Amino acid sequence: MKPELGAGTGPVGWSHIAVGFVVSFIVALAVIKAFVAYVSRAGFTPFAIYRIIAGSAALWFLAH
């Protein structure tokens, strides 16, 4: 019997999981490289401001 994982729309084979893992890994490497390049250019100040605004919005949303 072929090993499969159950999903909402039907079974998912291991080949699908392997492809998803590889694609996710490649995309993560690209995003990390782009983020490090941005931080090297602009510093952490814009990122910190973004995180403070996003965190405040999340807290406000959860409180209401």
C-alpha cells in the first residue's frame, strides 16, 4: 500500500510534500537574502517601526 497523507480534498502523496518542502526552502532563502540586503542598506529602524505598528494593530484587534 502506498503511504499517503489525508487532506481535505483527497490523499496527498509524499512527492507532493517533497515538492512543497523544496519550493518553500528556495522561497525562504530568497526572502532571507532580500531582507538581509534591505537591512544592510536601510538599517533596522524601518523594520522596527513596521513591527511596532503591526503589533499595536494586532493588540487593538484582539482587544476588540
